[in-house]
Amino acid sequence: MVTSQSIKNHIETSMPCDLVQVEGDDGSHFNAVIVSAEFRGKNRVRQHQLVYQALGDRMKAEIHALSMKTLTPEEWAESNGT
């Protein structure tokens, strides 16, 4: 069964990230916050595509739903008041 930790680990090893948080333990529905400099200059659709690419076939076979919030490091700092 897929876990939030396994998704987190897969994203972290497949693309450079400053932060990855994944929640959801029902085995198929997950929520993620992903902060990466790779997202700079890209629209949300392209950012999400990068994450889907990082997850590869897991998105087709193992993960039923992944809701994600993607941010650049600057957007993350701004949203956290730092």
C-alpha cells in the first residue's frame, strides 16, 4: 500500500525540493505541499506536471488522487511571513 511517507520520499529523490509535506493515509488520496526552486517561472499546471513526472507510473498505478500546493521558495517564505 502507498503511504504518505513513500510519496514524500519519491518526490524528494526525483526532484530538488526545499520542502515536501504529504498527508493522507487511506492508501489512495493524498494532499501535498511541495516547495521547489524548479517551479520558478512556471505556471501552476506546469509545476504540477513536474511533480507528476517525478512520481512517474506511481500516479497511474498506485495513487488515486493527489491534491497539491506547489510553491517557489519565495512564495513559501511569503506565505509563512518570513
